[in-house]
Amino acid sequence: MALRTGIGIWASRHMSPKTATEAATGIEATGVVDQFVLWDQLTNWWPQALWEPAVTGLAELVPDVDSLQDPFLTAAFGLAGVERTGVAVCTDAVRREPAELAQTMLTLAMATEGRTTLCLGAGEVRHIGPFGRKRSIGLNRLEEALQVIRLLLTERQPVNFDGAIWKLRDAWLGNAGKDRRPEIIAMGGGPRLIDMALRYADGFATGAPFVYADPERYGETLRQCRQRLADHGRDPDNFVFGLHHIIFLCENRDEFEQYVDHPLMKWYAATGGRIDQNDWDAEGIEPVMPRDWHYALHMRPVAMSRPEIDEIIARVTPDMVRKTFFYGTPAEIAAQIRPYAEQGADLHLIADISPLMVATEPKLWLERYADVCRLVKA
């Protein structure tokens, strides 16, 4: 399977969604980026209590960090300006119904000749709990949603499905677009999610370095997955193995040192530097959050006060920040991603958080992103 790359667009409602058209056009002009990426968020990762001009200059332009666009609408604006570039949207199975997701993704796929990816996870409590839903049902909904979406995208006649959550009777969305159908990738980690991905999805996506900091360990997981795919009667060579990467682009790795004590960097390191807090042990670092704490189950940034946040970030060490990101020049970042590609990752979706702290001219930012993607593919 050909190696693909995607770069993220930050879709704030303090900007018009029409700016996505310009962003996608610029991405396509690079000639090396396959998809632009959008994340479905109701609440941002960074707490509003931390979002102030003294912490980031962006707070002057973006007064609150939680005004976020609907990613599917933004994707449509972006696709209006491109001919060859695809889109990846990352959402969860708790807030979006499978039939509507299938219809929406078929619509987007019609605009991209099939170069459309849905990364579907079990959900994060910050988008779910405050809005009256239950995160505890996330994995159950994901397992059934993957099956329902697969039926609706592949079958050529009405389908039935008798699940605990969804019961379909003569359900059908029509057949238009099924010849260029979107790929559906289960997103997350853990043995149960991986198993449902191998059974029902077109691929499995996780993260590096925040889930797999060691390319060799990631490669071993892929080898096991490929064997299990074969055991299920599926073609391992027709299955997508994706990774999300959180990076920090800068002039060089030495420049990064001025940001290792930045509050936004320390917050991310504490809460997302390793999804499994026990994985910090391999780095010789004591986790800041409790060992049974998981961001998807426990993080509610809107409800946190500034003193609570300050207490957390005060315990983050510079070394923890360094271990959280792939950072440096495009060549240095590509060199950190490339070993995962060599282990079998064929889809790399990249998010850069440096613009939160470093003022960068948009054209230069895009050129650097393109260099990362070009070098990862090299």
C-alpha cells in the first residue's frame, strides 16, 4: 500500500470556514500531501483558563479556544478548492450516528474520487459528558457502528442488522458513490479496539510517540495484526495502518529548548504525552497524572480552574516535554517519523502545535509541512 501523509487544519469559528478552501488549495499546491485533516471537537485540549495573552499571543486573535467549527462542513469548504487532495475527518461513534456518518462520508468521497478517510473512535469525555451523553458506552457503540457503516457502504441492496444498540430493517442509502467509497479506520488503542478494527474496519490508527514511543514495539504490534487479519480471512496488504503524530516545527532542536517550560507545552505533556500514564516508566519519568488516569475518560478542561491547572503543569519536567513531541526541522522530524513507516505505517496524519507559540508566516509554515511529508515519503 502506498505511503500517504496528511496535515491538520485548525478550524476555529473565530475564522470563516471559507479559509479552509485557501488552506486546502495551498496543501494541494505542495504536490506531496495527500489529505488535509480535521478533528471533531466540541471542547479544545487546552483549557480556556490557560488561554490568555500572557501565555499565547493567539489569545489576542482567538479570544476563546473552544469555538470550533463542525469538521464535516469545514471539509466541504476545503474540498471546494482542490481537485486531487483528499480529506480525513476524525470523530467518534458516540456523537454521530452510523447511517448519517455513512451518508456524509459518501458525499465527501464523491468530491475526492474516494480519497476520503473517516477515523472513528470511542469518544472523549470532554466532548461527551458535558453535553449529556455517556462515554461508558463508547466501545460498544464503536463496535456496532463499524459493522453498520460497513454494511451501508458495501452492500448493494437493503440490509438488516440486529445489534444491541442499532437494529436495522431494510436500511439502504442507495448505491451512488460506493465505487469510490471512503475508508473507515478505527482510531485509538487497547486490545478490544484493535480486535474490532481487524474484524470490521478498513484500517487501524493510533499515535506516535504518545502511544508508541518505540518504533520496534509498534512494528511488533503490526506483525501481530497482520497475522490476525490473515486468520480472519482478510488481506493484510489491503488494510491501512495509520499513525497520528503531534509535532513541533522549529528552526532546529536547540531552539525547542526555549519552549520546554511553556505552560501549553507542559499541559499537553502531562495529559497527552503518553496516553497510558504507565508508559512514562520506559522513559524513566514519573507520570504527573494518576497512573489510572486516561484523557479520554477523565479530562474535562472547561471545568478546571487555573490553580488546578498550575498545580499540574508545575510538576512537568523539561524532559517530559521533550519526550512528548517529534520536534526540530522538517528533516529532523521526518527522521523521527520515518522508522514507523519502515515498520509498516502507511498513513501519517500530522498535527503541529508550534503555531500556538511561534509566529510563522503561513506560506513558510506550509512549505515546512510539505518538507516533512516529502521526507517521510522519500
